[in-house]
Amino acid sequence: MDLSVLLAGFGLGLSLIVAIGAQNAFVLRQGLRGEHVLAVVLVCALSDALLITAGVAGVGALLQQVPWLLVVVRVGGAAFLLAYAALAARRALRPSGDALDADAPVRRSTPGAVVLTALALTWLNPHVYLDTVVLLGSVAATQGDARAWFGVGAVLASVVWFTGLGFGARLLRPVFARPGAWRVLDAGIAVVMVAIALSLLAGLA
């Protein structure tokens, strides 16, 4: 096991997944309501695991056949991360008042309807493919033979995040009712993104 690579995958995976979005808002809301939480967590975590695995395996194989693409991957990945960091920093500096409304009224739903909603929010979101298959897969490919551990770290980050978000939502309700909590979170995301982007560019030297 390459612990440093696993932790790098965990850090990048967590940084990408915790950004406020429709999927996280849905998981948090279901957690606050205590409604089919396990099903939602499993759908989101397993979907991420499949996408991350596909990204790590596919992009890694491609880069082995076309070595010069590694430079393109590093530069492109760094640019994407810096753009993501800029968006996170903007959210931290100028938070949107309606970014997350956990108290919005939601009808009681059947397990099937909840699972279908979770699947749609995951698989019909184009950013999911950019984050997992393209970005995570590309960064994992730069880790050489240890890229599998990078993927394991990213999968663990997904499991930890969705489990904590879904089942810990009721405990977090007083905290995330305050806009300042999301600002701190987004600021942290921006810092991690910049650090990883710089590490990718440093590898070109």
C-alpha cells in the first residue's frame, strides 16, 4: 500500500465531492428528514466508485500507450483544478443565499422514488463525469503503478462523505444553518485545489 498516494486520492476526491450542489443538497435533506438515508448513501457512493474505477482504469491505459499525453493531462488537470478553486473561492467570498435550503418542504417519498432521484442527480450530471472519470482518472494516471491506490483513496472519500452527510445531517443542522459554515468549507476546498494543481505543475519541471 502507498499511503501517501492513497491520501492524495482521498484529499482530491473529498475536495471535489463536498462542493455544494444538487446531489449533496438532496443527500443532506434526506438525512435531515431521516428518510431512506441508507439507500441514498449507497446509491451515491457506489455510483462514484464505479465512475472512479472506470476513470482510473481507462485513462491510465490510454496514457501508457501515448506517453506524451501525460504532459497534457498534467496541464489540463491543473487548469481545471485552478478554475474549480476559483469557483470555490468565489462562493466563499460571495455566498449565495439560496445555495442550500434544508428546511424547504419536501413530500414523503417512496424508496423507489428516492433511489431514482439519487441516480438521476448522479448519472445525469455532466460534472460527475468531469470530476471522476476525467479529472480523477487523469490525476491518478500520473501516479504510475500506484494509481490504483489513488483510486481507492478517492472511493474512500466518497464513502466517508456521503455516509457522514447522510447519517450525520441531524447533528450538523445547527452548524450548516449558518452561511458562514459553508464559506469556511468552500475556502478550504479552494486551498486544497490550488495545492494539488501546483503539485501537478511541479511534476513537469
